[in-house]
Amino acid sequence: MAYCPKCGVSVEKDQVPCPLCFTYIPKIVSDEELLDTNGFPTYYSLYENLVNFFIRVVYRVLCVLMILGFLIPTLIDIILNKSLTWSLYSNLSILISWSFLYVAFGYVKGKRDKIIVILITICLGLLGFDLINGYAGWSVETAYPLLVITLLLLRINIVIFKRNRSWFRQSGYIIFSILILLIGIEFIVGRYSNTENIVFHSVDELLPSTLLGSILLLISYRMPKKWAEKLKRKFHI
């Protein structure tokens, strides 16, 4: 609805002149026409479109190759063995790879969603490989605990690095995290294989890394600020 600029009476879109005072009324356009006329131009990038097109083509080619890699071993296995045997391993590997590719090529939006999809894929893949043998023991008793320990240590190191971006401190925590992970691997694998001595094989293997990590942490916490600034300027850290 529009209004006459002289008398203010409401007029229709195509009423020229005003039906009350006979004043000339400019052409009235709709909001859509005004937006098309005076709006911003549509964003277009030839480079981005070409990159997106290339990514889609590569992804589709890889999908076709994975489908062939899924079907051909399955047919060969059925023809030779009259059942699915070794092809189950290759088929499961292809499904896991396809899930990773799906995330890597940006079809899953959001950092958290990507992490969730990857973790679910890893857990199901480990369980699937174990179930092929008829018993889900290795994945539940060994693989999942090691995965949890690794993710916890990784998360702790990320939090520490975000709070204080000191390379000495981060290096020390990484060294101790690796030592904890090695001890966890030794303990979990030892329990799974029913090893009597569930300890690290040699204390000598722990001492150098422990000393190095302790020295780095001591430097990061006790080094005078004057020395720390000199090291930062010297080594660009």
C-alpha cells in the first residue's frame, strides 16, 4: 500500500494520478523489485567454485573406487570359498576409509560433529574387526581402554597448552603423557595376555625420559622471566 505525497490518501499500486487531488504519483514498485534493483549483487567466486567442483569430482571418483574395492573382493571370495571369509576384513576397512573421507571432504559440518563421527567409526571398526573372529575380547579389553587413555591425555595436553603456550612446559607434559601411555599399554596388554609381571620391562628406559621431562617442566616453572624472554627472542618460541 502507498500514499499520495500531497494529500496522504492511500492509493493502489497502479493509480496515477491520485484519485482525490489528482496529483501525479511516481511509479510504485514492490519490495522484491526494489531489492532486485538496489540490492547487493550475488557473491560469486570462480576460484572457489572450481575448487568445490574439483573436490566433489575427486570424492566421487574415490567413492567409485571404493565401491569397486568392496564388490570385487566380495565376488572373488564368494566364488573361491563359497562364503565371506577374508573379504570381510577388506570390506570393513573400506567402510572405515569411506567414513573418514566423508569427514575429510567437508560433508560433516562442525568440529564437534567431525570428532564424534570419527570416534564412532573407530570404535565400530575395532569392534567389527574383533567380531569377524567370533569374539569381541580384544577390542573391549584392550583397544577401547587404550583409546580412552590416549584421548584423555590428548585432551589434557590441549587444555594445558591453551592456558599457557610455553613450549618447555608443553614438551615436558607431552613426554610424561607418552610415558603414561606406554605404561598403560604395558599394563593393559599384559592383563589381556595374562602376563605375570605387569610392569615396564626396564626402569632404565623410563629414567632418561623422566629426567628430560622434569628438566623441561622445572625450566618452564622456575626460569626467570628475563631468561625466558631471551630464549623466546633467540629461538622465536
